[in-house]
Amino acid sequence: MADFDNRRDYRGGGGGYRGGYNKRKRGREDEDFESARYGGRPRHSEPPPGTRIRKGLLEIGEDPLRLPDDVAKNIAKLAAENWEDEYVRDTFCIVALKLVAEQPFKIPFVAGVVLYANGHNAEVAKEIITRAAPQVQERLDKGEWRGFKLMLRFIACMSQLYEEDGVIPVLEELFNRAVDLQTASQDDAIGIELVKIILLTLPYLIASSSGEAVASLQQKASELLEKTEVVASTPHAFEGHVDPYPVSGDSEEKAMTAVSVISMLQRQLQEEASSGWQLKCIPQVYVPKEAPAADGDAEETNGDASKEFGKHSFPVVNVPSAVIEGPRKPFPEIFFSLYADQEIESVPPTSNIASSLLRDAVVDTVNILDFNRIVVAKLLSEIDCFWAPGTFVKRSTAFDKLRSLQAEGKPTWKPEDVVIDSVFSQLFQLPSPEHRLVYYHSLITESCKIAPGAIAPSLGRAIRFLFRNVDSMDMELGYRFMEWFAHHLSNFEFRWKWAEWIPDLDLSDLHPKKAFIIGVLD
């Protein structure tokens, strides 16, 4: 009798379960098809509006391949069409105001979204203004001057929403308080801080205005500039104590001119006023819709052309009679720059308002987001995306090429130089930087890792400038330079063109240059 084979053949022949070893995996198409067959919806549906709005706001301006105004229009339309959804309202308002407070580069973009949304649904702008007003007042009352400046800038960028004069009366009241403080004490620095806030708000106010209001705002801004001249042009008693390159004798040439930030701002704005307030570097995100044509049709460029652009009351901002100092004591500032006013303009010259606007935005970003150096380094590597087209040359453009570009009248400002210049201004801030020195060290290191080809050449020129003038540098800053350079090289295998400094080895060990080299190697 033949043996009976009780084993089943699972290979697809005679009688076994054919699907036991079916290695064909069910794909997404199968799942979506089957769910559609039985009345279900596909698993990979579009995210809800609130999620898309949040993502769009957080990433606005960061993609160089997408026009900011197109992105702003899409977000605005999505928010306006779903404004009845409480989650959409909360998400839009919270994320927008957080961006204003934490990422100054994006303030004109967020304001543009609100203006476009107002063309679809006036309730969007009304809700944003209602939520922003108490935040402005809270920061003013507490003396949180950076936060107050940024929220005031945001409100100024939405000047086309208001029925009245907008932010101008607030700026005038701030100036009155500054005069009172300066009259009480010539050593006061809070009054200078208030005037600085006024001067940094005016460019954004003018740039965001349009239509019949432009001429009126420009006139009022010019009148305000005449008033601020008194405070801005008066040297502060402590300016000599924060000069990075003090001079012991009249014959000694300084490495850089110690220019007060507030006096430089005043001159720049006066120059802008005389040239018609061009403000070329500020991005124009919002483009007002055109007036109706003869046949009654209008081209839709800022929302629903069938709806009238809503106007709103300006939020109430009460400037207290007694302005407090705040958590960080204000101090007069000197404009520190490694590259400014040189033969080839790799950064804006100190006569151009762009130098102050770019520096202010970069410095605020660096000091606000100190809890995440990686995010800061990423934002700084994309700085050219947040300003008007044509402000900068392409990233990683060789310095030698700038000379030919300058001769052709093309932009020569390098985004990498602007970033390095701004970070070093904080690293070398006197009497003390806002954060620990190691934060600025690590930020420079992170920037080198993200864009080594772009940052390294700029950093090399910065190091050579600082070493060339280390013997006339403030002693405290000399120590900071030495500590940073040693720390930085330790992260990059101590690679440096040491041969450049061989002639300095013949100097005395007490000479600042020789002492610097010894200190770094030790």
C-alpha cells in the first residue's frame, strides 16, 4: 500500500488555500478603491482648513519659487471662507500674532494676508485688530520695548484698514514722552529707545500705505522727523563707553566710525523723505485692487471684488505718563559693522535706510529665538526671501564678482555678509550682550554647517578685519574675539590660513596681535 502524503501543497496547485502565501501587498490604490466601493471616503483626504492655514502662515515667504502675494491670497481666501469655524479663527489669529512677535521678517507678509482677507470678509481683520490691541498695550505698560515695537509695526503695516490717522497719533504721543524723559535727565536712555521705535515704524507705515492716504502720511512723517531731530542728533553721555574702537590720540585712525544708531536712523529717514520715500527693500505683499472700470467691472487682485474693502477703527493705545524701564535696561547703541562703507558694497551703506531695517530685523530674530539656534540659522540662511526682489545678489556669489556687478549698477549686497555683520554686532555689543556669548558662538557654527560655501568666505573676511584692528579694539571685545575664534576653530579641526599671520610672530608677546595668536592656541 502506497504511503499517503498528508502534506498540502500551498504553492498554488491542487486544493490548498491559494492565498496563504500571496506576497502581493495591498496598495493604497486598492484601499482607496474598496473604500469608495462601499461608500467610504478615501483615506488620504485633504487636511482641514485650520491645518492648511497654520502651515501656510508658518511657511509664508520661505519658498523662493512661490510669489508671496499669491501665497498670501490663498491663505486669506481659505481663512475668510471658513471664518465661521472656531478652530480656524483661533488658529489664524494665534499663529499670525505669534509670527509677529517671534519672526520679524514675516510681519509685512502676515499683514498682507490680513489685508487680502479683509477684501473677502471684514470680520477677519476686525478679529485680528481686536486681539492685537491688548498685546500692544501690555507690552507698552511692561516696558517690553522689542515686543511693543514689533506689534506696533504690524499695526502700522495694516494702515489701509483704518478710518482715522492710524498709528501716527501713537507715535506723536511716544515722542512727547521721550521729550519729557530727556528733559528730566540728559542721561536717560528710555527716551532714546522710544524715538528709535518711532523711527523704525515710519518706513513700514509709509511703505504699506496706498491711494490718497500716501501724501498725507508722508507729510505727517516728515513733520514728525523734524521733531525727532532734537533727540536723535544729541549725543548721549554714555556713547563713548560703548565705542568698540576707542581712540587714545587724535592722530590714530579708527577702524570704524562710531555712529549712534538713532542719529544714523534720523539721517537715513531724512534722506528717504527728500527722495520721495522709495523704501526699495521693504516687500510689497499686498496690492490694492484696481478701481472699477467704466462698465462697472473691476479686476480682482485683493479678494472678492464684489465686496467693498472694509474699514475699521484704530485700536486704542494709551501711552502711560510714567514709562517704566522694563526687564532690560536700555542703553545707547553704536552701529557696529565689519563691512559697511567700503569700496565694494557687500552690505548696505550707512547712508541707506536698508542698513538699519535689515540689521533691526536680523538682530531681533537672533535675540528672540535664542532657544533654538537651528531655526534661527535656517531663517538667516533664507534672509533674501523676506525682502523685496533685487535687494540682494544670489546666495554664495563670489566677492570678486561684486566689483563687476557694482560697475553695472546691479545689486551687490550679499545676504551672508548682512547675517554675519549682524551676529557679530551682538557678539561685540557693549557693555554686555543680551544672551550668553556661547549662544552667538553656536549660531555662527550652525550657520556654517547649513551653508558652508556661502558663510565661510564672509566669515574669513570678518576674521581678517577683526585681527587687523585688534590692537585698537576695546580690551573686553579683544577677549571676546579670542574666545570665539578658539571655540569656532575647535569645531572645524583648527583649520585656518595660519601662514597669513607669520609676520606677526616677530612682535612682542605683549603686543595685542601676538597675544591673540598665543591665546587662541593655548
